[in-house]
Amino acid sequence: MKVVGVVGCGAISDIYFTNMIGRFGNLQVTSCASKGMASARKKAELYGLKPVTMEEMFDDPQIDIIVNLTPPSEHYRIIKAALEHGKHVYTEKVITPDFRQAQELAALADRKQRLLCSAPDAFLGAAIQTVKKAVMDGTIGMVSTVNVALNRDIELLAELFRFTIAPGAGVGYDMGIYYLTALLSILGPVREVAGRVRTNRPTRQFTDPANPDSGKSYTIENENVMTGLLDFVGGTQGTVCLNTDSIFPSDSVMTLYGTKGILYVTDPNEFGGTVRLRRSMAEETEELAVEFDYTDNARGLGVAEMAYALEQGQRPRTDREMGIHAIEILDGIVASSHSGRFIKMESTFAVPELMPHNAATLLGGEVTA
């Protein structure tokens, strides 16, 4: 069992606390910290934890893993401090919204001989693992192209989560990372990228009457539209279209086109869902049987898998390499937008193995369907 401290007690923290405390038997969450400490005290009372400052948490010799749930703009500072204090780190979303900073943190993790892992961990869930197995089994032949699209409403997000309009939290780094990680976990690394980014209608106005800033103007300080072309090392070509200048509810598309069939994939931001296969024009689509654990919201699964890997002396499936490659892809799309050129990738990663069919047992908990 590994002892866990959590930094960041915002909206996403509840599902992490719930799962890490009550679902994964190989984790023991003992404390939480937040900026200003108000939310930490609230979550500590709710979940039976100890509210501490970040410095107190990092100095605690009993804590093995720091789980970082803060906005992306805070990641570099917090991850660096945690690693310097000799802690293993698991972070939500991107490691940092900057490839060079992520590389710096990776080098620090190496020097300290500590793991640096990153979400999203939804790719460890039943749906994406089912897709991955189908591709590995050759169910649709060679994957020639893949298409991903997502829409959301930045105005609603800005009312609820101000960090989504701040630098470093644009549509690619805040949400695109979920979709990109799913693709990479199935298809492997990317050779080069091209793309365009844009900030549509950067000046907006808060309109929610319940918001104390209602009527005030604000500026979107990041990209809210990102489109990219990905050239995978394995021969697949892919497109991503990420758009928060749209509406809710979110509507996502992920489709893998192969030489022998097509896979229609559920939202990669979810752990479960339907995966459908079309083998020929004359046939109806069929739903693939789910063979893997975790079909519901299992956020925190990546932390539990990381803890298991630590115990076994193995490399976690959420290890930093794939996460850093994803950041370089996002940075590459931005750079391509400015230069009008394809951007070659420097980084690569080893494709993570399929999850074991008895993952829930190995991680010390029961499957909640």
C-alpha cells in the first residue's frame, strides 16, 4: 500500500478522493492541501483527512505519492517541489503546458529516482482497452486514418472554472489531452504534426446572474480552437479538431478507419461506453464485447496502477514518456500554426501494455459497473 497526499481540492478532487479512499485498496490517502487552505479544510472534513500546507505535505516522510490536481499553470512549480522532496508524482491533465519544462521535470525525476506520471487515466478503462485489443488483434486490419473531434462551450466553462481561459489551459491542453492520450496509447508515437490554432471572439462577458462578476467583460488568454494533422510513426494519419467555441453538451467523435473495418469509439474522456465495429458496407455495426475492468468513472485508477507498478518494480502505464510526447504534439500544432510548416517530434515512448483482465483484483478493489 502506498500513502498519498493530494494537492488541489477543486471540483475534480471529489471523484479522486472517493475512488482513492473507497475503491483502490493499494492506496491510503492521508492529507490534502490547497491554495489558501479553505477548500482543503472542507475536503478534509468531508473525507476524514488531515488538512496541511503543501510544504508540510512534502516534508512528511510517510507520504509516497503526491497527486497534483491543480490548474495546469501551477503544475511546473508544484511538481518540481514535490520531486525535489523525494516524492513520486501523479498529476491531472498535462504535466505542464510546455514541452521543455516537462523535459526538465523528467530529468529531475531521473536524478531523484522517482516516478512522474500523468493523467488522463481514462485510457486504462474498459472502452479504450477494448479498442486497443481490437487493433492489436487486427480486427480492422491496418489503421490507415483516425479522426477525433470535440466541442464544448468556453463561456459556460469560464463561469465555473476561471483557469480554462488562462494561459496554458487552452482546448488542447485542458481537454484535447484526453483524446490525444487515447490515440497514442493505441497507435503509438507521432513522427510530425501540422495544424492551426485560433482564439475566436477573445472578449466575452459573464452572464450568469448567480456569478458576482455578471456583466463584467473578460478576455480568453488561450486558444479555443485547435485543429491538427498527425503523421504516426506506424503509418496512420490522423486529424484532431478541438473546439470550445461551440455549445454544451459536449459531442465527441473518435473513429479509426482500417483496411478491414471501422471502429466507432465512445468518448475517450469516459472509462466505459460503447465501441462499435463495421466490417463491410453490407453489414450493420456490431457492439464489441467489453473484456476489461472499469466501465464507470474510475478517476484515480492511474494512481492505483502507479502504486502497483512501484510495488512490482515495473513501469506504470501512465509513466511520463507518453504524456510528454502528447505535450510536444500540442506544442507542435501551435508552432505549426505560427510557422506554416510541419513540425518534427523529438520525443517518443514505449506503447503501454494492455491492462490485465483482473486489474480490479490486483489494485485491491472491486469493479463498480
